[in-house]
Amino acid sequence: MAARPDLREATRTDHDALGQLMYDAVQTATAYTPAQRHAWLSRPHQGPDWSDRLSGQTVWIAEWADQPVGMMSLESSGNIDLAFIAVDWRKSGLFRALYLRIEDTARANGYGRLQVEASRMAEPAFKAMGFSILKADPVARQGEILHRVIMEKMLTQGEPAHE
């Protein structure tokens, strides 16, 4: 894809669309079986509880033609909570662009490290951003085991990550 999506901080009006983006990304996650994908997320997040969850975080959104095609969120603890890219935008550099915004946000807030519970699909992307695996952390949902790892990246103060 020649042009790049616009990146901006999400607002409450984006939340339901981000729930749909997350659902679509999970349902196209080829590293998981259909049963695992259903156990992970059986329907899109929406409504007040979802909006409250996102409102408590810094959420960066990537938009193309007024539709979200990627998102990444940062909790005040330094944990990256959500990282999802639409199937047509995977391997386009969009993950990196969103991650750099998250790292800039973390550095601006004085965080010394970032942590993430990375899915099997996200693990290589976070490794490419300099994260190291701390431990395996499989999670059981609806009788299915979803493989994930806890990863960490130490941040040094200095130049921002954003390129």
C-alpha cells in the first residue's frame, strides 16, 4: 500500500469501531484455531464497559478512508493492553508506526519500561521492536488454551522513538 493511514489518539466516538476492528483481527488470526478465536472473542466489544476500559488508556488509532485499520493502547502502568491490525494492513509497517507512538507516549510520561501480554501473532512484532520474553503465560478461556507470552522492553531516557 503506497499511502499511509492517518494516526491519531482515539476518542469515545471511536470505541465501538475499535471493538469491531479487534473482533475482525482476532477472527482472522491464522495462528489460532476457529475454536480458540471464538473463545478469545466471540463478538465485538461495545458499550459502556468497553468505552470505560479504553477511556482509561492512551489509545492510538490508524485510519484509512475514515475507518480504523489499526490500534494500540497504553495503560498508565506501562502495559500495552491492546494491539490489533486489520488483516489487509498486516506487514505494512503499521504496527511499527503505532508502536512508536506508544513508546513516545511512554517516554513523555517518564516510564522506564513497557510490558505486554503478547499473543502468538503479536510476539514477533514486539520482538522486532526490541521486547524480550519474560515468560510464557497461557490463558484458558471457554475450554481453550490461548498461548501468549509476557514481554518487556526497558526504555532509556533520551531521544524519542518516533521517526
